[in-house]
Amino acid sequence: RIALALAIAVLVVAAPARAAPLSIWHAYRGEEKRALDQVLEAWNRQPGVTPVRALAVPHDAFASKLAAAVPRGAGPDLLIDSMTGYWNDAGISQQLGHEEVD
């Protein structure tokens, strides 16, 4: 769980700095949410980085919220969801690989 949060931080490190914060949506609760919050708090304290704001979305509402937001251009910059493969196949999201973040 903590490793996943750290992997997200690595992706964010590779993102070019920009004025607006990046958004990340997730359905984490409990220990996973605390780990992600700790990583993002540490990241956001760094000088000169693009801040990242997390939004916890209940798992049962994730699909409808994402499907409603993306066509309006209001979806997240990053997402963590058990249906990521589905979102990629549907063209709603794109999985980042090494070639995208190098």
C-alpha cells in the first residue's frame, strides 16, 4: 500500500512543474488513505514542485463521478481505481509507462 503511494509520487516527480495543482482521485480509506496523504503532504512541502491535491471518492460513486466529469474536462489528472484497465480500454484514461514519464 505504501509502495503504491510512493510509486504515485515518482510519477508526479516526473511531471513538469505547472502553476495549477494536479488532482488525483482515489477510493482509498484507512491505512491506504493515510499513506497517500502522508506522501502528498511531504511532496507538497517541497519548494518549486507542482502541488498535488487528492480527492477521496467513495468506490461506489467513482464510476459515475468519473464518467460525468471527463466529458466536461473536469476529470482528475491522475486516478487510482480498481477499474483502471476498463477506463484505459474505454479511452477515458491512459496508463503512464516509463516512456511517458522519462
